[in-house]
Amino acid sequence: MLDPHKEGRSGREVESSRIRVWALAQALRAHGFVVEVAESEPLLVLVGESGALARVRCEVRDDCGGELWFRSAGGVMIAPADDAHLHEAVVAVKGLAVPDAGA
């Protein structure tokens, strides 16, 4: 299990991150994606026939006043992890999973 103190994160921060990952997972499931959520850390994985399509974490972004943000496994900041930006996060994660979907 993730030790929040070892990672420099408070237990409350980790729990808030998990809740936001869960909300994003539910929204992605509503769009027909298969999503797995890690129990040990705030991480979700979109799963496809060929394996993982995208991995998304929820972390504090210090340069945005310590707000929680969704971040791709590659380090790209996706969107603030709040209700107001959930749709934006869904669109961005779908783009990560199927990069040429709009072409």
C-alpha cells in the first residue's frame, strides 16, 4: 500500500486524489471504456484489447496553488481534478487512449 508520508503526501491528499480518480473512472465507464483503478495509489488505467491504452494519476500541482490535477503517465498535465473540469479530463484521456480518433 502507498505510504503517503514516504511520498511526502498527507493521508487526506491521497484520499482526495483517490476520490477524483474514482470520479474520472466512472465518467470514462459511462463513455464505454474499460477502466481499472489501483487500490494502492491514485491511478487509473484504460484497458483495451492490446492492453493499457492510457494511465492517469491524480497529483498536486504546485504551480497551480497546490490543486489536484490529472496527469498522464508521460507527465502531461491533463486537467484540474475537480467537477468543473471532469468533462475536459474525459475528452483528454479519450484522446490519449485513441490518439487518431479525431482524424
